[in-house]
Amino acid sequence: MKLEKACFIKSIMFMFILLIFLPGIHGIKQEATSQSGTIEKIDRDFKFITVNGAKILLSGNTKIMDEQGNILKTDILKIKLSVVIEGARSPEGFLAQKIIITTPKTKP
């Protein structure tokens, strides 16, 4: 009887702890968004770029690709390059998940 009661109390405590800490583990929900423009500034260490006056954070998980989907290296990023950036707002700023290098549309 005592063993059953102890197991019951431990399982209740475990569920209570999960309910308290599980939302914190997932963190703040990040809303995915995209923006386009031209690169105005590039950090020397490729930690961020500036596009349309907004600081875009880069991470090791940021994928850089062309319009065909080919993966490119970080050093391909240059000032005045047209890009579309997909990412999420975070407490630190806008975190880029994917940067697509585009060719500017020419007017006929």
C-alpha cells in the first residue's frame, strides 16, 4: 500500500513539474516571415547583414541559396546583392533561416 501511494505521489509530482516547465522549454513562439531587398552592410564575421535598414542575424543553420535551390557558401554575400530572406523574429532580432539570392527584375 505504501509503495503504491509513493508511486502515485511521484507520478503526480512529475506531471506537475512538466506542466510548469514544458512551456519554458519551447521558448517564445517565433512567427515566420519573409522580406526582400538589397544587402546594405555585411558584418566582417558574417554574424549579421543589413537589408533595408534592418539587422538580419545569421547562424550556422542559415541556408544561403540561389533561385534554383543550389546551396551556396556565406562568402557569396556581397553588398548591393538582391535577396529574399525567410526567417523569424526573436528577442535578439530577425533571425534568418534561409537567404535566397535573386536577380533583380528588369523593366521592359
